[in-house]
Amino acid sequence: MQIAIKGRGIPVSDDVRERVAKRFAKVGKQVSDLARLEVELRRERSSSIPEAEIVEVTLHLKGVTLRACERGRDLQSALNLCADDMARQVKRHRDKRRRRREARAAAAALRPAV
């Protein structure tokens, strides 16, 4: 899986890159090597908003795009929430594909040979 990280108002250090790679390793094991993960880190500038750190993640797979956006008090908590959400979406997508494939195979087995 290819990972692209963008920071809007936040410097993207090597430490942040390592955290992102570590948190999305679980997702990377479940998707193709051709999948592209785009991570955008932002900070709200208003002091009245307690959860000012925002992480948006977009995962481009073959035929489908999955998105997750989470807020947190600090970057780490927002990143953790976003990674959990993306892992849940990827698992659901894989289960749907597996059920469709099994249903097609079962339907083909029931069809009489001509």
C-alpha cells in the first residue's frame, strides 16, 4: 500500500510518518499493494473548538474509495480513531466481496449443465 501524507498547517515530521505507517499497517495487510492511502492532517485555528486536530483518510482501492474523517484533542488520538474506522470499513468491504463471490459460486453449482 502506498501512503501519501499532507499536512495543512501542521509540519509532517518523520515521527508523524512513522505513526501513520504503524497505525495503518493493519489496513495495509488487508488490501492490495496497488492501493493508495492519502492522509491529510489539519488543525482548526479557532480556540473555542476543543478538538482542533483533524485527520482525513482516503483509501483508493480497485473500484471503490473508502473515506474516514475524525477529530481529536491531539493528533495521535485523531489518528487512532481514523485508523480504527478505516480498518472497520476495509473489513466490511472485504466481507461483502467474499459473500458475493461465494453466492456466485453457489449459483453456478446449482445451474444444470447444458
